[in-house]
Amino acid sequence: MLFGIASLCSAFFQPLALLSIPAVVFGHIGLSEIKRSQGQLQGKSMAMVGLVAGYFLIIGTAALLTLFATGAIEYR
């Protein structure tokens, strides 16, 4: 969750946007550990927040890079 929130806060500073990758990885790891614990571990909502934030920024960054590459928008 922390990587996901940090990546969203740093959306305008692209080198820090790379935090979205560990957000997705750790989110999936967390969800699998919670599932395997059979109710002993909690935190599914925090893992989901990290996943959603990470995927949101990955998709947003890919969309912006596509728009820059095609010339649809310009960086000023």
C-alpha cells in the first residue's frame, strides 16, 4: 500500500513513479499470503489499495508515453 500511495503522490516526477512496480508485486504477494493463511492474516484491503494505485499509475504512465510518442501532446 505504501508503494502505491507513494507512486501516486509522485506521478508528476516520473523516476519515482517506478514505485508502482513494487506496489503491484508486493500487493500480489500480500494477497496470496492472506489467502493461504485461511483467515489468520488480515489486510486484504491494504493490499488491494496498493494494487489499484500501482496499476493505475502504470496504465497512466503508458498512456502518457503513447500520447507523447504519437505527438498528440507536447511537453513544454
